Amino acid sequence: IKRGVQLGDMTQSIVIGLITQIIGAGLITFLLLRGKAMKYWSRVCFVSVAGLTVALLGTVPAWNWWHFPTSWVLFDFFDIFLGWFLGGLVIAKLVKN
């Protein structure tokens, strides 16, 4: 019986996760570029709301349908939202309408 996860076993998951996040950031940046001209904090808010949507749609179904623990869902929700907020600070700085 194999116990635990070795780092080498996680490499593919890490790469896929990174690529997924990059594609997601690209799609949200695309949406931001298609919107009307906004000031910096409005752009940060736009990306943050997109992240909030991702967090909501990505974690609540796991809690609702597969009964993941509420603590896990809340932690994952805030982890996703915080990541997109921080990403929004960078994306909003790089994207100027």
C-alpha cells in the first residue's frame, strides 16, 4: 500500500493547475479589455468579482452535492477569492483601457 503523495506525483497536477490559472487570468483580462474605460480600482473590483464568481461556482457545489466540510469550502472559497483579488491588483496595473 502506497502511503502519502510524493512530490513527483504532484508535478503534473501542479503544471495543470498553473496552466488553468493562466488561462483563467487571460480570459478575465480579455473581458476587462472589452469593457468600458475604468479607473484602477474599478478594474481591480472587476477582476475581484470575477474571482468571487469563480469561488462561488467552484466551491459551493462541492459542499452541496458531495458534502465537503464547511470549513474546507470556506477556506477554499477565500483562498480563490484572495488569489483573484491579488491577481486583480496586478492585472489592473498592466491593463489600461
